[in-house]
Amino acid sequence: MQKVQVQAEVDLKSMLSQLGTQELEAFLREVKGLLIRRQTKDVKAKEKALLQRLNEECALPEAHWQQYYFLSEKIQALVATPAEQETFLRLVKEEESVRLLRIKLLGELAQLRGVSLPEMAAVLGIKAPDHAD
């Protein structure tokens, strides 16, 4: 069977004004349902992406913390070399940047869900890490 494509200009306002009240209400319900389905898919996709980023980008490896604690003790004991102090500062900056990203992502997620940042963290069971000072 051959398909035929037809193009037509439609004056939607004019067509809608010709509908009866019940038909117009039914049409609006369908349009509202379509919008809700689209918005829900968008929100769920954004939530999923944010949660994935939280899991993948907002945790530093254990080796980072081991080196951090080791160098922190050397600095406190005033026996760290300048190179070790520089490495320690780099580790601190990495950790700060990960914390900021985590707060940003949690904030975006909280906005999507319409809750506060502390509420969002509580819902996800996110607490300040033990190594957070």
C-alpha cells in the first residue's frame, strides 16, 4: 500500500472554539496528561543523571585519604618537606572541589524534588564523611 503525506495548515484556536464544552474538557485532559508524562520523564532522567554523577564523581579513593592523613600528621609535627606540603595542599584542593561538586549536585537534586538540601541529603543517607573537618 502506498503512503500519501498531506500537509495542511490548521487554525487550532478556531477548531477548539468549535468543540463543545465536554469535548474541550476531554481534549484538555489529554493534553495535560501528555505534558505530565513528558515532564515526569524529563525529571526522572535528570534525577538519574544527577544520582549517577554523585556516585561516580563525588568520592575520592581511599589512597587519597591515606596520603592526606599521613601528610597531615607530618605537617602537624613540623617535619614535612616543602614537596610534601605542596602535595598536601593539592590533596586539600581536590577534596574541596569534590565537596563543592557534591553540594551543587545535591542542590540540583533537591530543587527537582522540591525539598531543602539537608532534607535531600537525609533522604539519600548522605552524611559528612568521617574525614571532613
